[in-house]
Amino acid sequence: MTAPPASQLRRIESQIEALLHQVNLQTRCCARAAQLTVPQLHTLLALGDTPRPTPAVVALLAGLSRPSMTNVLDHLERKGLLERRHSRNDRRQVELVLTARGEALVGDLRRPVRATLEAPLRTLDADQLSRVEEGLSLLQRALDEQGA
């Protein structure tokens, strides 16, 4: 396989950075509106995607250290958005569960971020969407293979 030209790589990197910037702006806006920090928002979203995870799993998904995760979980628990429960299988293990209020908030938080991506995607035809999906899948596989 021939290496791609450096100029093409820079254009792709620039496009990815612009997309990430848009999503990050929307994420910060959502966090502020919900009176959450960005780490708290990422933690809630990770909890919404994973049934009964442990704090260590959520820390990994949210990109936080375990000590930082403990602080974030304490705040979210005080706000009534999550509960810590002992595992049914191993009482030494703590699992995290969103409260009804936490689940509702996760749904509310996802809508604007998804809308940021969905609106421009709706302007594409089926062939264009397939190409976008294929390109993103290729990039994801390459990142997974590198362990990024």
C-alpha cells in the first residue's frame, strides 16, 4: 500500500479537528445548561451507555483517573442523578445506576449533541452517507488497531 500524501493527511486531520471542535462546543454548552462540569456530563453519558458499570469502568469510558472519578460520582450522587449499589454477584463490588432523574437528564443531554451531527448528515443522499460511514469505519478500525 502506498503512503498517502502529507497534504491529504493534513486536510483529513483538519476536518476531524473541526468536527471535534463542534461537538466539544455543543458538549460544553449542554454541560453548562445542565449545571454540570464536562467530566460530570461525560460520566453521565458513559453511565447511560453501560448497564450497571463499576466506577473503574466509567472512569475508563469517561477518560478520568479513579480519584477524579470518585469526586465526580460524589457530586452526581448528591445531585440525585446516580446511586451506588453493591453488586448482586459480589457484595464487595460497587455498581453505578442512574436514577430516574439521571436517565431523563442523559436523554436531554444527548439530543443537542446528536442534532449537531444529524442536521448536516440529513442533507446527504444515501450514497454520500454510505461513503461517510465507510470512511469513519475505516478510521475507527485503524485507531483500534493502533490501540489509540
